[in-house]
Amino acid sequence: MNHSASPGPATTHSFLDSLLEKAPDTLPILRQSCIQVLNLTQDKRSSASDIGEIIMRDQAMMANVIKIANSPAYHTRMPVKTPTYAVALIGFDVIRAMVVAAQLIEQAHTFGANTTNLKHLLARALVAGTQAQELGKAINYGEAAALFTNAMLYSLGDLILALCRPDAAEQLEDIRRKDPANIPKAELALLGRPLHIIAATMAKHWNLPDSLVQLLEKKPVWPKTRPEDDQQIMEGIVRAANELSYCLLNPSATGQEEALQGLIKQFLPPFGLSFIQLEQTVAKAFMQASEIASAINIDRQHLLPASDPERTPIHNQQLTRLTQTIQQALHPESFSPADSAEPAERESFSHPPPPTSDRLLLDFTLQAMNIPEPSNLLTFATRTLYASYGFERVWLAFVVPGKNKLEAKIGYGPDSETIQGLFHCPLTTGNFWDRLLHQFQPIRFASLVKEGEAGGMPADFLQSWGNQPGFAGALYAPNKPIGLILVDRGSSNNPLTDTDFAAFALVLSQTNTNLARLAQNH
């Protein structure tokens, strides 16, 4: 059947009335296999094999699920070939949302929907889902199992309308962009009821989580202080993820600068989050959403911020930063890491002042996530600490396999050639280097000369290095220590601060995280 004609409000009301009265197995959108998967993923007694058996009977669904499992989002070492393994890897939460999304796309032509508009809405919903997941991780939320489903399908009303009544969906979307305050009246005029009521009714028909139904039945409110109740935490994250998703993908729509400011003031403080954490969440969420979207045939273009040439370009600095973060996350090809990590590399850098913004860390995080080789990653991390963070000496040293020895590999700063020739330190149980390599946290040291009194550091090396304080941390790939990074201010009088140590620790942590990622991929 084709609903591409433009019915009047009365016709739309009648259609929605009949749709909402039908039983689940007669709804035109979901096949029986999809409904069975939704039912099983709600049952705590279900296993991955139970759901895998249902998926195996539906060739289109099986292809989509296996494509998602093999996407870069899940970093699998070996190809995923069975739906049971795919379900175990992806998790019930993502499976629930993705089977709905995939079937909406499949049914678009049958219902005369505008596929481009539907995919744009699905992309926005997908970003909301991945952002909710990342926000849950950022606040250590213990009940994160339904975050993806609830955040992605919070826009279920828009998705249903885009499929079944695309004309009404486009009218509402246009009003949302130009006159968002008029949306409640427009929904009543076009649909005869609020859109969220339609969405809640459909969610009940499809046996979606009760927590989602509760979210759809009433708009969540921002808490004044950090909520303790799981449902309130869920509500805050889902609302924030969806408002942020719309704002970032439609930054020039009316009121989005104010919406972002409201979100920053009303969501971040009660949940103990900073703006830089929000930036990092956005970067990770858009990258993950892009990887999953490609598996269900949603083009990357739908994940890029849409601008309106008729409106004045955005002036809000924070919104600009976030949209630039998205561009950088989705277009890593603009960054070209070093091609090699040869010890002879000695580039000349002019030192900037110590960083005054967390933007440096975000840039490092985004670029490090897209470096494909460990040697390039380590070169990039070492060079970043020297060139961007104001450390005057930075050294990377590796454990020499089978020789119980630590040797310098890459160094920046004064007398680098001399130091490299002398930096050959034995590893003996309990000495400074051995202790450092077997703890997961970076340390501050007052003086290598003092640390060397216990042994393990040749006198000529200590004489060349000097008596300065510094920071040191171990590198792991993935859990075995492979080396370390040392930084200090050289022989200058510039002190090392707590901010310096925090920056060093964060760069080291991101480096180890990406070493683990690369180890999984190989």
C-alpha cells in the first residue's frame, strides 16, 4: 500500500486511530520475527542462542545483525559468522533497537515513505542511543542495559510517523526547525493527540521496555541535584542524549544555541560532568553511531550537522566546538600521523605555553583513535607531550625482550643524542624501573638521582639526566608492560603543576587504551 498522497488532518486521525487499535501481530511495520526478538530480549530467562535461533530464520535480519557485529564498533578479532555469537557480542539492548531500525528502512518503499528523511531520523535516533551509552559510562551508571534502546527509541513517534504518514512527519519537522514552541499545537492539529502518546501506545504494542513507555508517557524534567533513583537517572540521560542529538545534527535550527546552553547548565552539574567530558562523549558516540549506521545502510552524510543557508551561522562557541568535534571524528583522514617511529627522528618544535584548554586532550583523543599502527601511536603520543603540553624533555623507552633491560627509543629535548646513548638501564626486581612497569598508575618523582640510589641506573646516565623532578608512566599492550614515558621541564625553572600531571596522566591513559584496541584488532 502507498500513503504518499497528502491526507487532511481528519484522514490522518482516522488512520492513527485504526493503527493504535490493532493487535501487535497485525501491525504493518514489524514482521513476526522482529516481534519475537523484542519479546525475547525483554525476558530475563532468554539466552543469546534463543534469540539467535529466531534471527537465523529471517535472512534480512540475520545479515544486518552480523554486519553490525563485524563493524569496527565491536573490535572483533575473528569474523562473526553466527547470529548467536553476534547477539552475545552486541547485547540485547542494541539488538532490540537495531532490528526495529532495520525493518523501518526495509518497509520505507512499501509505505511510500521518504527514505532520505527516514534515514535522517534514524541517524539522529542512533546518535541519541550511542550518546546515552557514553553518558552512562561517564557517570558510572550501573543500570545501563536499556540506555541504548530507550534513548534511540525515545523518538519512536517521529519514526512511526515518517514511515506511515510522511507528509505529517515533514510538516512537524519543518515546524520543529522554525517554530519549536508551536509543536504541541501542531501535533494536536495534525494528529489529534500529542505524538508522545502515539509513541507510548506503539511501544506497549511492541512489548518494548516498561522504562521506555514511562519515558514516552511524560517528558522528563531536569533534576536540581544528582538523582539517586535509577529511573530518574535514566530519564535525565535519555532526555539529554536526544536533545543533544537534535541540537548537534540541526545546529542552525531555531533555538538550538539556547537549547545547548540549557542542557549544559541543567544536565551537566547534577550529574557531575564537565564540558570536556561532554565533548569526549560526543566524539565517541558519533564514531560508534557511524560504524553501526553503515551496517544498516544509513549513509554517513546523515550523521553530519545540517546547516540552513537562510539562517545566520551559529555564533555559540560551545555549539561550534561540538560540531567541529563531530566533523573531526567522522573525517579522520584530515589527520596524517607520522609514517615511522625511527629513533633518529628529531623534529624541531617551538614550545607553546602550557595548555589553558582541554581542547588539546580532545584533539589527541580523536586523532589517536584513528591511528592504525602502534609505532605511529607511540610517536604521536611522545611528540604531543613535547610539542603541545610544554614538557621540555620527553622520552619513550622500551623493555628489550629477553634482556631484562630498558632502552630509550624516542626522545625530544636538550642533549637527546647523549641521553639516548646512555639510557640503557637494567631491570632488576624491585628497582625503580621494575616498580614503575608493574603499576598501572603514573607517578611523580622528585629526582632520578635519588631513585637511582637503590640501583638500576648507570652513573653516567644519571649525571647526564640531572636532578630534576618529573612524571613517569608505564605502557601496556594490552596488559603486559612494554615500556614507559618520562617527562620533565629539563633544566629550566618552570615548575610542574597538578594540571601538568593530570594532562600527562590523561595522554598516557588514552595511549594505553588505543594500544589495547590495536592489540585486539591484530
